[in-house]
Amino acid sequence: MSFFTYRKGVLHAEGVPLPAIADAVGTPAYVYSTAALTGHFGAVVDAFGEARPLICYSVKANSNLSILRLFAGLGGGFDIVSGGELARVRQAGGEAAKTVFAGVGKTPEEMAAALDAGLLLFNVESAEELEALDAVGRRLGKKAPFALRVNPEVDARTHRYIATGLKTSKFGVPFEEAVALYERSKKMRGLKAAGLDCHIGSQLTQSSPVRAALTKVAGLYRELKARKHPLEYLDVGGGLGITYTDETPPSVAEYARVVLAATKDTGARLVLEPGRSLVGNAGVLLTRVLYRKLTPAKRFAIVDAGMNDLLRPALYEAHHGFVPLVKRRGKEVEVDVVGPVCESTDVLAKARSLVLPQPGELYAFLSAGAYGMSMASNYNSRPRPAEVLVAEEAWRVVRERERTEDLWRGERA
Ligand SMILES: *Cc1c(COP(=O)(O)O)cnc(C)c1O
């Protein structure tokens, strides 16, 4: 169910007309729906039922403090990939004891801060990282709880830039090296083997790669238990896809059935790391049309949001719906929607059939809640957009638009 719907031709987020937000905070601006966020989280809880997995929201998808606080309030944990994300989680009131830490390049400083904070699980991605974590644990007189992130070597059948479980991927340790590494870890006094982890990619639209990967990983979990490793957690990663245009990803219920079937008999407490599936369709990016450029070869609509605000189209050839905030009748023509950034890849919506946009008109990029603001940059010295959270008829700014002087904070002339 979408919480972004037209009422009398005007696009609303829950009960709030989006033009009112655009007029009040300006554009570009991200707008999120509390009901969508809560609903998506609740759907995971319901789908997994009595298995009661720990739902570790993947912070990199959208790291706004208010969103982290909302998920923490729903009992969620967090999946982080940096010390900065851990700091955000704690600032938002999230618990380190429900947080798992992935990433191929954790520094000893990041490891120490996380261990000190009482992190649940370090998802270790290489043999050398395991040694570094052991050293940190010994230095602090603690046993760092770890899971190896294994690479199950399955093709997630997603865009090549977001597949992480192939043999050639930089993520995870090779599947066949895992047992030997766990055995070696028995002699490492700064470590405690607490789980096993995998994550095969993002925007997964088929359940068969999930089934294949988790069947392998569950087999490995059982083998490790038989070898007397005191594992408790089986972290199945994230990656469930969403509908941007015509994709038909598995429903949460189907995903849960596949995960539960593949991991039953392990006795493990499941950890999930959903990112996009919780926040992607809970947010839109509002933008205003600046100009048209109508040439014999092409029609362009130039909008005030650019690839610095929403990078996914330039980075992954991603598709975001592009719709007017106020519906208008007219003949549809083919338009490329482009941003102001000086890059040829700053095309946010390509070859769309639209009633020719007018200067000043407001539009929304849909499904922009995940990997939108969290990837925004100041490229071209553009201040990053505001973020707004809607709840029923109310809304509030949860991140101010950056000001011009923020652009050079910390710099010296
Ligand atoms: C990015 C990431 C996720 C979340 O992926 P989504 O596709 O947003 O669900 C989960 N786990 C790890 C290790 C990640 O890097």
C-alpha cells in the first residue's frame, strides 16, 4: 500500500498535500511517510512471526536520526558499515547491543569504539580483518563477538553494481575458507565466534538466489555448530527489492517463507538487515521545474534537483517514477528530466511520457527514500536538500536544508 496518493488531483503524503511542503521548505526536499516506515517494519515482524528475528535496519539506506529513532522505538536493531553510522545510531537512541557491523575496511579505531559500546556482532570480511579484530579485543581485554561474512557465490541477478555475492566480489570471505578461519579463531583470545553472516546483494527481485545462498550458509552453520563453535546468530543480510517501475520482487511474506525454510533446523536466532525494503517506498524527492529546452532532437525539462541530491540514476542507471504534484491534462510527449549539475550523466528520468512540464511546476521523484539523501553530496557546491517527516496531517523538518556557509565549514582560505 502506498502512502503517497492523489486526492482531487493533488499528490499527498498521508494527509498532507505535498505542494504545501514544497512551498514551505523549498525544493529540492525529501519527504518521508511515518505510516509507510512503520508499516514496512511491521510487515517484517508479522511475516517472520514466532521466529522473532532481530531486525537490524541497514543505516546506509537512509541515516536520518528521526528514521533511526523510529525504528529503534519499534524494537529494531541496526546494521552499520562505519563508525560514523554507529555514532548516528547511538545519537538516535539505538542500542549497540542490537547492532551489527559489516564492511571490508573497518579501522582498528572503529572496531575499538564498537567493542567498547557493546556491539552485538562484527561481520568480518577477511582473514586479516579477523586478526585485527582479535588484536583490538586483546588490547581492550574483551572478546569481540564476530561472524564471518561468507560469500556464498551465488548470482543475485540484480544490477552488477549492487551484486555482492559473486566469487569476484570484494565482499565476504570465500565460502570454502570459512571453516578453517573459524578453527583458527579458537586460538585467538580477543575473539568469540558468535554467528555466521552473508549478504548477496541489493534490490533482489527473485527468491531463488536467496534460497540458494541461505541453503549453503545454513549448512555451514550446522557444520560449525558440530565443530563446537558457540554460534548463536545467523545473519541473513538484507537486499529484498522494491517496485520502482515494473519489478515484481517477492512479498515480505514470501521472502520470510524462503528464509525460514532454508534456515530451519539451525537453531539460530535470525538477524535480518533490511534497508531499501523498509525505506525506499517511504520517501519521495520534491523538485521544481526551472526551464525547458526544446530542441529539434530532444525535449528537456531542467529541474532544481540534481545527481548530487539523487545519485541513483547516474550511479546505477536506476529508474524513479516522476510525477506532477498537481495533475494536469494535456498531450503526453517524450521528455528527459535533467538536473543542473555539470555532468552528462545528470539525467534523473530518461525518455518519460509526460504532459510537457511548465516552469515553476512541482514534481516528485518516487521511491526515493533509500539511497537518496544518504548518497547526497555537495558536488557543484550545491547545499544538500531538506528532509521532512510526515505523520498523518502533520509534518516537520527532520533535517534543515544546508545553508551556503555550510558548504565551506572546516575549510581555510
Ligand atoms: C547495504 C547492505 C544491506 C541492506 O541492503 P538493502 O538492499 O538496502 O536491503 C544489508 N547488509 C549489508 C551488509 C549491506 O551492505
